[in-house]
Amino acid sequence: MSLDLTEIKKKSKSGHQEGRTSDKKNGEVQNVFAFLNKDISFGKKGLKDQKKEQFYSELNILLTSGTDVRTAMDIVVAEQTRKKERVIFEDLMNRVLEGVSLSEAMEKSGEFTPYEYYSVRIGEESGKINNVLKDLSIYFSKKIKQKKQFTSALTYPTLVLVTAIGAVIFMMNFVVPMFVDVFKRFKGDLPALTKAVVKLSNVFSEYLGLVLLIIVSIILVLYFVRKKNWYRNFSSKLLLKIPMIGDLVQKIYLARFCQSMALLIGSKTPMLRAIQLIKNMITFYPYQQALTTIEKDILYGKPLYESMAQFSIFDKRTVSLTKVAEEINQLDTVFSKLNDQYSDELEHRIGMLSSVLEPIMIIFVGLLVGIILIAMYMPMFQLGTSMY
């Protein structure tokens, strides 16, 4: 039996009309947030962003070309090479073939966020499912691209920094003590720089184990308190104050906010529900706090731009354009344009960050190693000078 999108949509609507009371609606809203928190929790093993991007993109292409849902899902399942992913998509296909709408099947699978299946539901009801799938594909594509760019920009400097720390620890614990044995034969006084490096080497040798224990303890403490609001508030403020990095992080979340608003508002999602979904999607503490306040303000009739203006995480350009968009009822278009602008700006800034950090880290490593080597060879230079 072949099912098309219209049949699924009719069954979905009839099911909604027959079985939904006000209490059930409240329960569904609670389930929305429960599933969402599950999706964004640390270490969750579900569908990766790359797989979701591929799924939405391929489904959009197939449905746009006139392929029915059953055939489209068959193709998606057949392409899965991993057993776990194949099981997930087979379950999704079976639910759809049983007459459940695609959005409900996504919700019941537990592998998709409310942001995703709620957007798909709106697309089914409005007849714009292809547009929604395309927007979701673009959303995950940009999210993946931003992650890769940010990771790429920080990978090389991080490796250089780790290498520098390892080199310093090695030199302080093995190289410097070898020179100290040689220095004991000198009758003259050692230079001040050499004395400082030798003292630092002694500290390394004596307290290295304790330092490592302290570092491990700090990492464990931070791991266990990472979800505490006081820690999230403190760490996010500290992160935003780091030169270059802080501004980059703020732009990343601002672009994500604009893209999410463009997708949800464009899908005719009510403003209040859109804010609720985005608040639980964006895990960065300042945005969650701001969106909590914005949600309350909108509930009491306050314009979106006025509520956004209270928080520094939304720049003046975003607030001003949001005001204009509200006045002309073009929020989805304006947020889409803002997302494109911020995405382009992010790409440029991440490239700049990478080009600036790499030489800085190389110079930093060179200075560390150079200072230690100069300190070790200075007594020898003095000895050679005194012989003439």
C-alpha cells in the first residue's frame, strides 16, 4: 500500500482532533521539554548532526521530485550502513506506514528534538513540508560548518600549547637537573636567570605529582558542577570576556538564535512557542536566562525588540532590525538575513582567529624553550669568557 504526504497529513489531523483535550495538551508541552533536555544532555548517543542534515536534505529532494513517503523512507533506510541508524530509520518508516504522521513518528522515536518534529508538524499542516525540510537541512549544515571551523581554528594552537607544556615539563625534570650537576663544579656565582630556572626546576621535581593531582581534581570538580547554574553563569561570563574568543562565541549563538527564529517563525510557529523551543535548544547560559525573561515579557504583551534590548548579548543591529521586522510583520525574513550576515562574519572571524593564534603560539613556545636554553648556557658562556 502506497502512502503519500496528503494521506498522512489527513490522518494526523483527524487523530489530533479526536483525542486531544486541554490536559493532554499540557502533557504534550511537558513531553516537549523532556525530550528536548534529553537531546541536549551531555554524552547522549543518538543521531549525529551530520546524519540529520543528510536525512532532511535527502527527504526534501525526494519529496520535491514527487516521490511518495514510503519510497522515500525505503531509500533512506537502504542507504544506512550502521545497524543502529538503520534501526532508527526503519522504526520511523514503520510508524509512517502505520498511518502516523512523520512529525509524530519523529517525536515517538526520541531521536529528534522538539525543534525538529514541531517544525515538521507545522510544515505538514501548512502544506510546506518541503520548505521546512530544506530549512532544517540548512540549519544542521551551518551548525556543522561552524563547529568544524571553530574546532579547526583552535586545534593547531591547542596542540602547540600542549606540546609546549610537555616540552617545559620534560626540560625542567630531566634537562635542567643534568646542567645543575655541571654547575656544581663551577666556583663562580650563577646568573640570576639561571638561578631562577634551577629553582623552578626544583619546584617541578618536588611538587609535580601534587600539581597533577590538583589539576585532575579541578577537572573532576568542574565536570560534576558543570550543570550548576552558578557555575554556568560564572564560566559563561568568563568566556565572553576572553579577547577574540568571547566575541566569537557570542556571534555563534546569535547566528544560531537568528536561524532558529527564522525557521520557526517562517513555519508559522507562535512567537511564544518559538521562544520556548529555542530557550531549551540553546544551552549557553546567558541566552537561556535572556530567553526566559523574553518569554515572560511576550506573555504580558511586550514587543520582542524591547525585551531583547535589555540584554547585551543581542547587539543594537539585531534589536533595531527586529523592531522594524515586527512593525512590517517580516520577522522570518529579517532573522534569515541576519543569520546569513552573522554566518559570513563568523567564517571571516574564525579564519582571522586561526591566522592570528598560530604565530602567537609558535612565538610563545619559542620563548619558553629559548629562555630555558639561554639560562642553561649562560654559565658556560661566562666560563668561556673568564678563561681569556
